[in-house]
Amino acid sequence: MYKCIVFDMDGTLVDSYEGIFNAYQWASERMGVEFGGATVVRQAIGSPLPYAFQQFWNMNSAQVPRAVAFYRDYYARKGMYQAEVYEGMEDALKRLKEAGYFLGIATLKNESFAKDMLQGQGLLPYFDVVCGMDAGDCATKSDLIQRCMRHANVSSGETVLVGDSAYDAVGAAEAGVDFLAVTYGFGFQNREAAREAGAA
């Protein structure tokens, strides 16, 4: 029986596409590389920033820290405010909280950005813990899920991750927890794709 429900953030709790798109565009322009547009951004969403800049923008290890800094500069100033809570999400969180579940967030977004966004959207009070990316950009989705579990003092069998992408599915599998997929976000577009990725 689940006691702890851990949520991904982007594409699961909030539609943050506009801010993420603009932050990637800003960083690409500052770095002097081709942006790639919506197709590339949708591939990058959900992955760690250093990985995204290496994998989708072909940047080398010397370029990546500067690109991440440009991204976060824009995101802190504007991007974090360019997001909307998905319809019905606040009511769902309220019901889960009233039912006694421990609610956590595991996001590869910078932790302070995540908390500020949740506060601004009125969602922060529903969560017992928010676990985001560390200062060194070293945390994995699995690491963050396990941090939530430690805060909740629960086992993997008592935990489920709710997310929208294959990155979430992999993180859940590595943490040994069940995965509940949503199909309204940036990743899975239908139930079949979610099941193929290992959704419960």
C-alpha cells in the first residue's frame, strides 16, 4: 500500500514549457550555437541540464557550465514565472493530502527555483518535501526519489512516482518504486507508450 506519492514537476504538476523553451533559446543564443526550436526542446525537457546541452546541443565539457549558467540566469529572472498549474491538479493534491499521504517532489529543476515556483502557484503547502537538483548538478531522478523516501521514512514498496516522461520511468526503476505515468505532459502521448516504458 502506498504511503508516499512523489511527483515530477515539469509536465506533471505544471505546464512550464514556455519558460523552459525561452531559457534554452536564451542560453543557445548566448553560446552562439543553433537553437533547434521546439523539436529539440521537447527532447531535452526532463533531462538534467548538463546532459541536455551535451546531448542535444553537442556542447563540450568546457561549454556546458556556461550554458547552464545562462539558462538559469534567464529562468531566475523570467522563466520560472512562465508556467501554469495543470487544471484539476490543486484539487487532486488537496484530496491526497486529506487522505493522509506523504507528498513529495523529485525534480531535476534547481531546488530553489522549484520551491519559488510552487510558492507562487500556491502549491507548496501541499508538499511535505521538495527535492531538487543539487548545486553540483550531480543528482539523478533516482537520488531525488530516495531523498523523498528518507524524509517520509517509507520503503520503496510504499512509494510511487508520478511523472510524464521516460526519464521519470528510468528514475523510478532505478529507485525500485512503482511508476504512474501521465499522458498530458511533455513526454508520453498515450497509454501504450507509457506502458512500454514500464508504467504501472
